Amino acid sequence: MLKRIPLLLGVLVAGIGSLTHAQEAGAAKAVMSGQWEVNWETPRGPMTMTMELKQDGEALTGKVETRGGWQDIKDGKVSGSDMSFVLEMVRGDQTFALAYKGTLQDDGTLQGTITTPRGERPWTAKRVES
């Protein structure tokens, strides 16, 4: 019986490691997909927009509704509960990038920052129920 204890402990540790990895993999697949209502403050007052995201593993695709219409996101990534993407905007003859970073919170909301040519702004988002 004593000879089997190290073997049983090894099997137990391997099983726990596999379960933890499976849970982490399941969490990484999860929750960025869906429609989100995004809010942030600007010098002109509060702004609200809609974004539709689709997560496939660590890849994130989707689009954001802007004043100029729907824009596809680029370079979308998910790592655990963190996400990021870039939105390229065109105003007249100028093109600029907005870099979004966010983290899924325990309450199911997203919180993050948008880096713009004029600086960084915090944003929050809540899932839109369909």
C-alpha cells in the first residue's frame, strides 16, 4: 500500500493539472462574444456606442458602430479575461488608430482604456441582452 502512495499522488496531481488547464481553456473561449454597449467621457460629454464581438479562442473579430457607421476591428486578441483591438478611423484625408484594451470584470462588464491621438480615456461596457 505504501508503495502505491507516490503513484496515487502523481495521478492526483496530474488530474488536478488537467482539470485546471481545461477550466482555463474554457474560460478563454468564453465571454467576449456578443453585443456590448460602450460608454466613456469625452470633452464634449458622455458618448455611447455599440460593439459586436466574436471570440474564437484567442482571436477576436467584430465591429464597432461609430458616428461614421460600422467599422471592423483589427488585431483583436483575447488572453484570459483581457482583450484588445484596434479601430482605424478616417476623417477627411487623415487616418488614425484607436487602441482599445479591456478586462472582463467579475460582474460581467468590461472596463478598459481607449488610446487616441489625444490621449487615453477610460471606458466601460455592459452586455446587451438579445
